[in-house]
Amino acid sequence: TDKFQEKKKNGTKTPRDVVIKLMKSEDQFKREIEKRIGLDPSLVVEVICTSDDFGIEGGRSKWGCGLEKIHSPLQTWTNYQFGIVMPAAECNLLTVLLQESVDLTLVKKIFSSLAEGLQHLHEHERIHGDFKPGNVVRMVNGQWMLIDMDGAVSFDAPVGAKALSTAFVGPETTYKSENQEIGFRVPQKDNTGVEGTEETKEEARLEGHLAISEVLSPPELLMAHPTFDVWSFAVVLYRAIAHKPLLEADDRDNLRSKHELNMLATWGPSAICDALTDVGAALTPDGANAIERLVTCNLFGWCLQPKPQDRPQSFDEVLAHPFFAATKEAGGTGVTEAQVLELATGLKLTTRVHIAAELGGPL
């Protein structure tokens, strides 16, 4: 962070911790600003000012002059002609999951706030498009908020405004080309200048782009819909509860190998069953009772459906699920016997054996 002198209405100045996001792309810069228009700054981190606000002095950009004062042996900051200044956060969710103890009660509190934030975006007819632990922050007041709006797109516009974080997207994003290579249904990079080695082709695919000449036609692009964020939300929630990733990722949040890519593309009942087994196993040492495990598994069994139309269609539906709603109403599981039976019969792809195991007896 840096110290930024924010002017108050009375003309005085007070130091404030801020973070500066630097960008080379003007399109990325515009999305960060435009996709925040109309959003609640208590749910999405606001932009205090931008590189456009610094003006010109002596024929030179004051923003550029400021970047020249940042000394780093590893980076030439003057290449980043665009930037936004935001309030500094205390930490991101990834740091919390790696370094802090997070029990089920705290998980519910954090993720109910995040679901409200994502629903707020959807009410303004846009998806976040890049929901992952690194794009969720805890502010100094303890509030959990969304950041990084450069992947956001309006409903029914193609996803992939920026390269996908492929470890956090759903099966519907995948595509099999004529030569049976798996790629992603997003606008393609210009890979014509890439050396056509197998290594560079595989890296391009795992980053969310088919390589070289393997390009999709526009009718096959994936259009933005709330269910895109629902899948990402469930993947991050799984990481928080199961204490492991749903699919192995590299340090850039892309799928680690062709094995993970194939698992995503062929996601179905067996993969869901494995995921729910891991969730149940992780909850048992945390002291969750059978009903809590069933409720939690039911939410995952719904959100991780391979077909978007079979998932919750909004975060209002997610928040109305007993995993969240019962906690708000009763301060605990608060789930009635009737709700348990409804959940048990409503689990689309969880076997009766799994349900019986979680409840401690046959159905």
C-alpha cells in the first residue's frame, strides 16, 4: 500500500492507506471503472481516483511522473499508463484460508456476505466473471468485499473479457475442437506469434485459450449468466470447507494439467459424489452434526451441477438455502425434520447411501 492524501469536504487532508492497481490495457482500465457504476461501495471495493484524475503538468502526465518515482529492480512501472486507487484491504480470502482458523460458522458468515455482493452485481445485470479467493478481501472494518471488476461482463455478453481463471470456471466453459482438443468458449488470444511447441500450446489451453489456429466461431462463445458466478462461488466455498481445491491449480489460478482440464470437461455424477464425500469427511472433525453435513452437501450438490440450468439461478436462491437461511433464522442449523427429508429427496446426484451415511441410518 501507499499513503494517499484524500481531501475532505472542509479542505483538510488526512493520510489514508490505499492500494494502486496498475494496468497496461486501456480496455481493462475501462472495465474496472465502468463495471463499478451503480454498485454499493459496501459490497464492492470503490475506486477513489484513477490515472485520468492526475492531469497534465509541464506537458507530461502527472501519473506517469509519479510512477517514475517508484524504484524497483524487477519492474519498469512507467509501462503501466493506467491505474486505479482503492482503499487498502487488510487481507484477501486466500491468505485467511491458508493462515487462519476458519470454522463452519465463520465460513457461513463470510460467504453469506459474498453471496449478497454477487447478487448485487447480478441485480445490476453483470457477472463478476473472476470470483476466486484472491479477488475477495477483508477490509479493516472486518467487512468482506469483492474486488477486480476487469473480468466483469454484462448479461448475455461473451464471458472472457480477460483470460479466465480456469480452475474456477464451470464445465459449460469447455469445448472440444475438431481434433478433440479441449479448449474454452471464450474470445481467443492472438496466438499467431507463439512458437508452436506442445508446451506453449498446452499452456495456452490451460490459460483459457485454444492455441494458434484452433479458434472458435462467435456463435459458440459462452454468454454471461448468473450461474457462471454460482459455480465459481461453490468452488471457493468448497476450498474453505474441504480444505483442498476442487481441481488442482497453478499459482495463476489456472488448471494445473490436462488431467484437471479433462475432469472439468467431463464433470458429472461421479465427480460430484467424490466432492461431497470429501466435504462430509472434512466437516466431521470440525464437529458438524449429520444434519449440518447433509445441508452442506445438498448445497454443493446443487451448485456444482454440470448443466447451468440445474444450478441455482440466482444468489437469492443460494441465500435461501438452509445452509445460509437457517443460520440467519436460528443461529445454528435450525433445520426441521421436514426440511431434512426434503433435502434428502432433493439431492439430485447424491446417492441414498451417502444421505443415509450422513444421517447415521437408513432412509
